[in-house]
Amino acid sequence: MRIGRIPYINCYPVYGAIDRGIVPLDGTLVDGIPSALNAQMAAGTIDVSVVSAVEYARDSRRYLLLPDLAISCDGPVRSVMLFSKRPASELFGRRVIVSRSSMTSVALTELLCEHVWHVRPEFVPGNSELADIARFADEEHEARLVIGDAALILNDAGRSGGPSAYPYVYDLGQEWKAWTGLPFVFAVWVAQRSTPVAESLGAHASLIASRDWGLLHLAELADQAARVTGVGRAACVEYFQGLDYGLGYEHLAGLTEFFRRLVAAGRVPNGTLAFLPAA
């Protein structure tokens, strides 16, 4: 079994017990940014993985959703941010750099621009990773979509009074909530339909057990996250507490609403939600 893992700190609560040897996992972990894991799942080279929600919608016939496991928010997400030099409503025709790493975040940005801010910017793929922060100013742009740990660092720096080239900051989780009144699901865990069900069930059971451990040890995981990112421990605790790692009815309502809007816009084919049978 090859099992995908995003190396951002938002995955710590799901993989923390596995990494510490507390929960066994019968398989090999494969690290990659969301777009890389999406591509490997699409190519069939990974058996089970966390993927962008849009990747599931793009080819739902290939995948089975793992029950009760996702990364979502019901308000601010803090790690998917649009940093802008002008109000979002003034970005018509302006250059907006979007992350190459996450299909879901880019799709959400496009929907918000069209339906909430009523603008059509020029979207340009660019850098948004942790290692790229120092080079952000080198690219001509009016706004930038930043995700993951890099977004947390920039957001934390802004809150602490540090200098910022972006006076307008939009949390896309909060923007979705204000627009629809629903939670937003950024990532889901899926298995290949071709993977033997027993193997997928074993991976799912380990991930759920590790997730349950992680939710009971957020303080320990926040200490680790603060060391890795340099973001203050309190901000890391707040970040973890603002995320939900389940996939209940309310999350499914937000997920299907997102998919409905993508289908209406012609961005993904119409499909269905299909789940791995629960153990």
C-alpha cells in the first residue's frame, strides 16, 4: 500500500499518531503537495491519499471517499488566504497569482471572484510554498492566493504588526461561509476503486485511529507546528481548533454545494458521492 500525505501542518492531527508509532499503518507514506498527490492518484500510483476536493469531483468514478475523514472549516480556515494590494472588488483585469499546489483553493477563488466580488482577474499560476515567501515580491501582481503553512506565516506576521505589502486579506473559508452559510471541505481522503477493499479498510482504520489520537493531543501537535513554521504556538492551537477532520452531514452539505456550483460553471463533470464501505 502506498498512502499519500500532505506535509503541511494541517495534516498533523491525522498522521501524528502514525508518525509517532502509536498507531500502526500497513503501508508506505508518500509525501507531496496537494497537486502532486492529485496527479499520483489520477495516475494510479498511490492507493489511498488525501486529495483536493476538486480532484474527487474531477473523476469521481475512479475513487471511493473514506468515511468521516476530511479537512474542513466552518468559518475562518487561516491557511487559504487571498492577500491583495487593493479591495477584491477592484481586481477586475488585475494580475492575481494563484497557487499551483491546490486545485480546490483556486476553484474557490474563481467562484468568489465571479459571484461575490463580481470581478474577472487575470489568474496566473505562481509560487505559494513556504520556501517561496522571500520571492513573493519579485513577481508582478495585485493579489496572491497563498495556502498551507506559508499562508499561516504571512497571516501571523500581519497580526503581530509586521510589515506587509497586502493591506487587504481575505480568508477564503470565512468568505465561503458568509456567502453560503455552509462549511467548506478543502480536502478529502480517497481510495482507488481498484485497490482491494480489505486493504483500503485497513488504511482507513489506521487513519481514523490516528486522527482520534491527534484530536486529543492538539497541544502537543501545536508545539510541533510552532517549531516547524515559526508561527506562534497560540496561533497554531487556534488554527487546529478551527479545522474539522470529520465528514458529517453538515460537511457533506457544503461539499455538495461546492460541487454543484463547479458543475454549473462547467469546471467538473456531474457525478455522485461514493464511499468506501465502513468497517
